[in-house]
Amino acid sequence: MTPIRRMGKGYAPWLLFINEVLLLLHFSACKVPAIIVFGDSSVDSGNNNFIPTMARSNFQPYGRDFFNGNPTGRFSNGRIPPDFVSEAFGIKQAVPAYLDPAFSISDFATGVCFASAGTGYDNATSNVADVIPLWKEVEYYKEYQKKLRAHLGEEKANQILSDALYLVSIGTNDFLENYYALTERRSEFPTVQQYEDFLLGLAKNFFTEIYGLGARKVSLTGLPPMGCLPLERAMNILEFHNCVEEYNNLALEFNGKLGWLVSKLNKDLPGFQMVDANVYDIFLQIVTDPSGFGFEEAKTGCCGTGRFEMGFLCDPKFTCQDANKYVFWDAFHPSEKTSQIMSNYLIEKHLAKFL
């Protein structure tokens, strides 16, 4: 029995050493060693669980199709796009939330999410639901950089930060939860085009800042056809609950401006590789031809009536049995199956260059 006890004493440090060696081998072998995420609920893996806000989803029925049926805080029945991208790049199956104390810097070294459901480019958007503003996401990123350098050393950490793939998905809340829902920004920007240009300036500042902090490979997801979200269709009574074309046209217009920004930043910032990973077209195809993608329902979500419910209004007792039949999980967010289809599309069309 004595040799076993001796072996047990040194086992934990030895295991940690092996893990560190495997981690370093991973970083040296991968063109993309980590996935780093900024944005809103479309990519938030649970940061809002740890701040005082109602914009949460860390309860059933959310996460019922996630590993072990765990409601992590993702606004989905299962995984979300960064998880699928991370898996496709051979890194890991799920990208953890930075504020989740269950994870450490060794977990975050291969992927970390700073996103916050309900936020936007505009600080005023984050104030609506008291969530993390984009500037604070950047502050968390700076904090993460310090921890990573302390964990792996300056040279290795800097290599990871420059080789990592940065996923950014944000902007929908700026329009639907702020500009069109409240009066402050509309009084300041009488036309939505003026507000678009204001957001474009904020976006430029954000991307320039993370470039200065070491980001080189960036994927920007523009706005979806937000007029086709179940919540917006439910309120479009006069047009028989069809998609709100005004919102869809706005998304197309703003995405065009984001595309221009991507081209400009790639030209102006040496070594910057930013892709315009626009999901508008593929998302609209899924919504208008759901059966072509294996869905049965695209007008309502799986949760409750599927027309208004999200967050705490999603009652497990009134949720569909099979979310794979639905394009949307709740009235605002896609189902896991939809996220996977869109992620596969983005990887093949825009992100394969980084593989």
C-alpha cells in the first residue's frame, strides 16, 4: 500500500505538468489556438449569470439540449455559434464565459467569451437591461491578457492573442431595444441613418482598440433579418404577421456600411485580417424556406406561444417537445440547430481561410 500512497502524493502536480505540456503542444500545432468572443446574446455563453440583470437564461428550459441538459446562460436550447466554430477548429466543444468562476485561466487560454446578452455598440443600449457595455467587455479582455501572460509567459501569451480568432456579433439590440423602443436616441438622431453612422463610428473605435491590443483575425457578424424575429412578426398585426420589411431593409443597409468598414480597416491596419461574416442571407433563406433545412416552423419559437416569450417568460411546461423542428428557440433567438447551420455556412464561406 505504501508505494500507492507515495504515487498519489505526486500525482496531482504531475497531472498539471502534463496538462501544461499538452496545452503548449496545442498552441504550437494550431493556426488558431483560441476563440475569443465579444458581443450580445447571440454569442453570450453565460456572463449575464454573474451580474445583477433580468437578462438571463440560466434556468430551464434553456440549455435542455446542452451537455447534461445544463442551463448555462446561453439563450438557446443548446449550443450557440462560437461553440460550433470552436469545435470545427478542433479546439473545444464549448467556449466558457469569462465571469463564470467554474473556469480558470487554463480553460480560457483556448477560448473565452466576454459577450453580454442585451448589449450593443451604444453604451445606452446596455443601460436598458443593466448589462455589460462593450467598453467593459474590452476591459475584461485586458484583464484576461494579464492573466494569460502570467499563466503562460509573455511570448506565448502574445502569440495566442495574435493567432486567436475573434468572433464579434452585436448590433441588433441597438435598434430593436434602444433606437426604436426608446425616445432618447431618436431625438438625438432624427433619422435611423444618422444613428447607423453613429454606431459605425463606435464599431470603428472598438475594432481599432482590440487591434491595438493584439487582435489580428476577426470575424464580424452583421445584423440578421431582424424583421423576421417572432417577436417582431407578432407585433406586425397590420401586415398579417409577416416579416417587418422596414427592419429587414435597415439590417441590409447597416450591414452594407459594416462591409465598407471591414474593407477600410483591412486596408488601414497592417496585418489585420477581418472578414465580413454576414449571416443575413443564410438566415433569411432558413426563415423563408424552413422545410428546405429540415424545419417545420419558422414564424414562432419553441418556447411558450413562441410569439413573445424569452428569458423568464419561457415556462418549461409550455415549451415544444422537439426544438429541432423550430428555426427559433424563443421569440428572439435561434434554436441550436439553426445556430449550427449558420455556423457551418460561415465556416465554409468566410472562416475556412483561418483553418
